[in-house]
Amino acid sequence: MVRELTISLDGMGGDIGPSVIVAGAEIAHVRHPEIRFILFGDEAKLRAELEKSPRVADASTIVHTDVAISMDDKPSQALRRGRKTSSMWQAIDAVRDGRAQAAVSAGNTGALMAMAKVILKTLPNVERPALTAVIPTMRSESVLLDVGATIGPDEKQLVQFAVMGQAYARILFGMERPSVGLLNVGEEEMKGTESVKAAAQILRASDLPIRFHGFVEGDDIAKGTVDVVVTDGFTGNISLKTIEGTVRLLVSYLRDAMSRTIFTKIGYFFAQTAFTMLRARLDPNEHNGALFLGLNGLVVKSHGGADAAGIASAIDLAVDVASAGLVDRIAADIHLLGDVTSGAASEKSPAQEEAV
């Protein structure tokens, strides 16, 4: 028997709001009939949507909130305006107090990160959380972190990212020892920032439960050279957005090419199955859901513009990691770090401190 899980949903988050959140919950509940939902937001709007989805209505509890965090709110503004009264805050707080096993929000990323850190705190021996995405590759899929939570991490934090990333990959991919690479400007040991080079030395010398590949370059991300790509939030966010933009560009080019002449249209007709498979593989909604690793609780960030299928994917991810006990696994692996990083320099340059 699958144990019952409760997922808290920020019903007001994202570009669209309650309609797409409830529709996504409907799809997810078909896949996971054992789960229940706590929906936070404007009760009248949420009830109107639940009337269209009796399946979700029967599995849901609504908690009314008066405040919805805007996609344009700065994290500091969101904390001041929505502390304890917003749908986003309440969804995360439900995880903290045990009413839910994971929270999902399509809202403002910066606000979600700030609230999650304040409410859930980081795990012992984790200095900073990492926002983690799963991306399609030529080989299969890879975990990419950090994609926006921590700017300018030092070597100790990069090592922590590596440990957290491999724990996540073990659950997602069913691997005993996922391969881990540090994103760099070259594979040579003398290249890269001081923190990246120092992190590589720590990982090579440690007895951590990972298979450290070494440095990887930008093109290795799409190749799927390693199962886990570790980098800082600035570079990771740019990498993720570049990948997403390139996918949209390729889809646009293919669409134009297939409609250019009568012959290409005929070719498209006979190759529809292949193009449908390609579209599904590249559809960002199929890979929607970035997870904050390193927190004492599970919070999944959905794309703000995700459709119902995308919201369902984010909920699927929340169910998977909650069922697998990801937080406990990360805590156990981080504990194995011991004194591995004790001799590493932790001082930041003024530029790094300002960026953080």
C-alpha cells in the first residue's frame, strides 16, 4: 500500500493562478489517487475551480488567505507583505508543521526561496540551499544545480551541492553512485575560479559516496556526460535559460521548415509520430519542477507560465521525492561530509559577499 501523502499548493501562484493549479492537481490525482491537497488562496476563486474538478474537491482542503505574492515583488517586499498571511507562506508553513509532506508553488522564485529559508531553515551542515532542475540530455536526463538560489558559493558549498545533487539523482534515476561533474571553462585542472578548483580537490580526495568525474564544460550538459552537474546559481540559471531558449528556437525552426513547401508538408505528414515524440521530449512542461535542496522540508518551484500538464509534473515530482524520503537521505549524506571541508578556505572576496 502507498502511504497517503498531502501536498500543499500555492493556489494563487504563477501567471494564471487557481484555474491552472486546480487543473494540474486533477491530472496529478489521476496518477496518484492516494494523495491529498491543501489549497491556499482566495477561497471563493478556489471553490469556483473545484466545482469543475470534483475529484480534486473530494481530496482537498481549502485554507483562505488574503494575500497573494506578485510575480514582480522583490523577496524583501514579499517577506514584509506576505509574512504569515500569503498563500505562498502558508503553503510552505504546512510543510514545516507536518500538515503536508511537500509544497508546490508557481509563484515568484525569489520570494519562494526567501520564505522557504525563513520557514524551513537549512539542514544541519548545509550552509546554503540549491535550486535544482532536471534537464533532458542526449543520453537521458541530468540533474543541474544550482540554477538560481545561491550566487557566489565557496568550495565548501559547492561540495555540499555535489552531495545533495547525487542524493537527488539516486532517487530520480535509481542509481547507486551517480557521476558528478563541476561546470568549468575547461577540463584542465589549472582552469576555473579558485572556489571551483578547491572544490574539485576536496571531491577528489574525499571518501564521499559519489563518483566524481571532474570538470565538465558547457557542451557536456546537453551531452549528458555526467548525471549531476554542479555550478553556482548565476551560471546555472543562465545555463538553464539558454537551454530552454535553444529548445524553443529549434522547435520554431522545425515548424517553419515543415510548412515551407508542399514537399516538406508531405514529409511532415509521414513523420508525425517522430515529431510528436520529439516535441514530448523537449516539452518544458514534461520537465517542470525545480526543487530546493538543502532545506529541512520539500518545496517544488513550478514555472510561472506552466500549463496544467506542467503543474501536474511539478506535483508528480513532489510526490516522488516525498515518498522517497529525500530530506532524510540528504541529511544522512551530508553527515558523511564530516571534516572533509574543514580545511577548505571559506573566505569570500568582497565581490562574492556583495553578490550573495
